Amino acid sequence: MSVHPNDIARRSRVAKAGLAVVILSLMGAFFNAQVLQHDRYKLQSQENRLRALPLAAPRGIIYDRFGNIIAENLPGYAVSIAPVNSDSLKSSLEHLSSVISLSPDQIDAALRRYRRDPNRPTLIMSDASMSVVSVLEEHRINFPRLIIQSVPKRFYPDGPAVASFVGYTGEVTDADLNSPAYEGYKPGQLVGKGGIEKEYEKVLRGREGVRYDEVDARGRQVRQATPRLDLNPEPGPALHTNIDLDLQRYVAGVFGDSLVGGAIALDPRDGGVLALYSAPSYDVNKFTGGIPADYWKGLLADDRRPLVNKVTQGRYPPGSTFKLATAVTGLEDGLVTLDEHMPVPCTGGFQYGNRYFKCWDKKGHGSISLARAIEVSCDVYFYQLGLKIGLSRMIAGGISLGLRDKSGIDLPDEKRALWPYAVDYYNKTYGARGWSNAVTLNLSIGQGENSQTVVNMAKFYAALATDGKAPTPEIVKRAPVRTQIFKLDQQQMDGLRTALAGVIGQGTAQSARIQGIMLAGKTGTAQTGKRVNGVELNHAWFVGFAPADKPTIVVAVMLEYGGHGGRAAHVASSIIAHYLKVAPVTAVQSEG
């Protein structure tokens, strides 16, 4: 069958039109790709050729008050991998495990990091040893997407001596990444995990940089690029503290391996923390790059609780160190004077209702003044003073003195002291008929429903050492904050300081005397209720300051189950003597 010439011509026109449409479409696509979308596809091409490597920023160096280094950065190595997908990551990790030792926990952590951010190189080891790096370098050809980087590694020259306040660094956790406080952080990054490392994380962290390396189609590095100046990591600024590193080392040495407890030294004029130590301590350098499992288990199993900061987190009955709070409340309300005697002289105890409340000295102290009662720590005197003040005012007085609050020290996770909020506390706790006014007697001598932190007692005594204003304890140098917690006239303040000096001069802590320096302070032997072989184990306390007439240092020491307060007084006096560069008296005496 023949085709009409007109049909051929029509079909030819249709074919030409279709071809023209195709050619125009292709030209439009080429124009869009090469002209309109030029920047986009150029960037995509570069991204296929360049691999972004995050550059860790060195954390800010931490110094003591004299410029000595507390925390610094040393060179370390991190091992990462840039996987194509999760399957390739799993395969690479299995292959790596045949070359170096990777625990199941390390593998699981790497997979979690990838799921969190698949566009970021997945961290495998944050603190690889040189031997591991050497082995990996030998096998690098088998791991084209492996990344070995030099990274800053946190180091604490004094390790265990500073652990109580400096803290440590560790990898940001999934819980952290879900918190608004860690917005902008990425998997694998290091953050402060305790102490001032955590408290000042936003200051110390610096700004992460980035470097773009040229890679081939298999992801192997072809050329290492130099980062632009604006993409370089920015180190965190230095942090200057009030710590006296020499004193800090001395305190750690005094506690050694035998004493359990805590000590803090403050400058009463501005609240600067000169030293803070909790015993037993631990080596924060072992926490860098991940805590060894055996070391961590050992810390958790230690019944001395090395991970609990006994200065800011431990709460203990303050014993007789609290008698100064009772005295201040009585003096402030005009209920007693420093030379006033109580109606019942001390004969070794005090009968109240059907109970006999003992004094620590079974022989008794006789009829004495408030000043002398402070010197010899007479319980019977303070039982009666507590009754004179009354329970309601006693509770209110403790609250106004800050003994139900946190001290405000710039450390994370500080515990609030335990003290009744009102008389109603007893009704709700024991029932209206489950208690009697005898609780007032216990509160007045630092027992009963009264547990204080070591730092809180130091803060209260700093107010005694100055003008009734309590300074907020500060490890890092900031603008000092001092709060008026009580008001006494100068004669009363001088009388209290003279009585506290009498504790060491002719009272319960004569063994704590310092050559050429007048030390003022108070011992405390706090009952715990814990008994071994029928003998109660007491906490030993001492809080004091020197020189008594113009204090420059306040020291609070608490020894867990340390026995008599005189033992703590001896520790405190040696700390103060070291700070003031004088010699303490070395004899130790047991006192109440």
C-alpha cells in the first residue's frame, strides 16, 4: 500500500517538532545545571571530593591563684571512621576488631554515635595509645575511610589531689544530647563531667573547628588541606581560681590514705576557696578517654565512698561546732550575755522530764558563763540555753543563719543541709504526740534533726570571723558576695572570738595551738548511732580561723568516724599553720 506524499510530509513535521522539543528540553536542562544551578552542583561535586573533619578545640587551662596549672591539655590521638552507611560501619568495626582490641561496649557506642549523626565521622577511640595508632597505620591501606587525628587530651598534673573540685572530662552522653543545656553538641565530643570542669563547661569548651581533606572515590585521603583561619578550632579561655595549689597538696598529704572525711579552707574576707579536699580521692587522669572498668568497679565497691564529695555532698551532725549557732541566736535576741550563768550548774548531765541528758564530761563543769561554756564545750549549759531560746526560735535562727540552705559554692550537685523548716516538721514526721520539747536540747548541741555540710559550716564560721556577713564560697575568681546572716555589736563579736580562741588556749583543743599565732575555733564530737563492739563511732569536727584578731583563713575539717573533735582540730591547725608559714604544736589530745 502506497503512502500519500502529504502523509509523509506531515509525519516528517511531527518528528522534527518532537526532536526540537527534545533538543530544547536538553538545552534547558543543560542551562539549568550549568548556569542556574552552577553553585549547587559545584558544591555537591566538592562535597563528593572533600571530607569534612571536625577539629577538637583545646579546653581552657585552669590555674590556681598564683598561676600554677591545675588542668592542661596534652597531645593525644582519636580514631574515627567515615562510613558510607551503617552496614559499612558494622563491617569496618568487625574488621578493625581483628586488628586492635575493641570491646563490645566500644562497638555499641560507635554505632550509637553514627545513628545520632551519620554525616559526622564516627568516633571509635577518643584516647588511642601510640601502640594502637602504630598498628592502625600499618593496616591503613585496608581501612580507606579510617581517620587518625591528633587531639588535645585533658591532663591534671596533681591528679588525686585536685579531684574533689576540678572534676574530669568525658564523652557527652545520649542523655546530655537530649538536654537543652547541651544544645549544639555532637556525638563524640568531650564535656565536663564534674567539679569546675562541669560547672564552667560553657566557658572552658572553646569552639570546634573543621578541616576539609581531599579524598578519592573510595574515601581514601588524597591530600590533607590546611583549614581556613575562620575554621580553625578556638581554644577555651583560661580559668583562674582562688585555689592555693601548694595548700591543696598539703591538705591531700595530711589526709593521706588513712583518714576519711573532708576539709575546706576559705578566705573569710571574700569567700575564696583556698583548698577543698575529700578523702579518699581518686585519680581523675584515669577518667580521660573512658574509665577503665576495673577501676570504676573498685570505686563503686569502696565503702569509704570516694565518689561522694564529703565537703559539698556529705551531710553530718555537726556536734558541738553548732553550739556557736545556738550562742549567736541567744545573743542576737538578748536572751543571754557572754558572762551569764545558767540556773543549773553542770554536774555531768541535765535532767529534763524523765530523761537524763549527759554532758560529754562526766565530771561536770560546774556553774560557768557562756564564754567558758564555749571554751569547754559544756553540753549542760547549751541544753538550758536551747530551752531558753525555745524550739520555734531555735529553728528560725538556724534558717536565718543559712543552716538549711546550700552554701552556693560554684560546684555542681551540692547537697542542701538538713534542718527543720518549722515546728510542724516534727508533727508531720513523728505525729503530734510522737515527740516532746526534748528535741530542743538535741538541736542546741548539734544533734537531732540537724545534718550539715562541711562547706556550710565553714561559711557560717567565716561570718563569725568577720562581721556577721557570710561570704559565698568561690573556687573560680568572681565578684565576691557577702550576705548578712546575723548582727551582733562589736563587744559581742569580740567576746565570741575570744571564747573561740579560749577553746585552743585553755579549752577542749589545747593540742591545736600554733606557735606565735592565736587560733580560734570549736571542736565537735558528733554522735552517729553506729556502734562497733558496743562502742559508738563518732564523727570528729573542727571549724576555726586565724589569726583570731584579724582572720585570713577559715578551715573546716570533718573526719568520718574519726573519734574526738581534738583529732580534727589537730588536722585543721596543721593546715592553717602551713598556710601561715608557722609551726603547729604536734601533740594530739582527746576532747569533747
